[in-house]
Amino acid sequence: MNIETFGFGEQFTPQEAFELLNSHVVRKEHQNKKNLSIEQIGFVAGVITLNDEVEIMIKFSTELIQLTKSRFIEQITLLEMA
């Protein structure tokens, strides 16, 4: 996955968004915790196009959120899953 592309451009390209599918994520406010609870970890569950803008859907245990690329960069961190 090419994470470097997230810093450039204001919208997800379809390729960027589809590469994120099934990736595990956490909100930036929880990114430095050593023991994340299952409720704090989400995954990219879908890609949608709305008004010619590609957005991603992130599923957490208690909610489903829809984010543009700029909101994703501001609010979400990708987890490295080994």
C-alpha cells in the first residue's frame, strides 16, 4: 500500500481508496496507547462516490463513519498489523 500519497491532493483517487479496504485503523487520539481495546480499532469497510468525491467508510464496533481524504488524514491513523 502506498501511504505516502495521503499527503498529496485533496481527494482520494479510486485506487487509493480501494487499497485501504480492510485496513485496520485507530483514531489519532488513541494512536499512542499501548493496549488498544477492540472498541478503539476499526477497519475500512467500504468505498463510496458521493458528488464526484471518493470517500471511505470506517467501521468501529459502535459506529460507521464516512470520511473524505482530508478528514481521514486529520482524524485517523493506519495500524501496522503484523
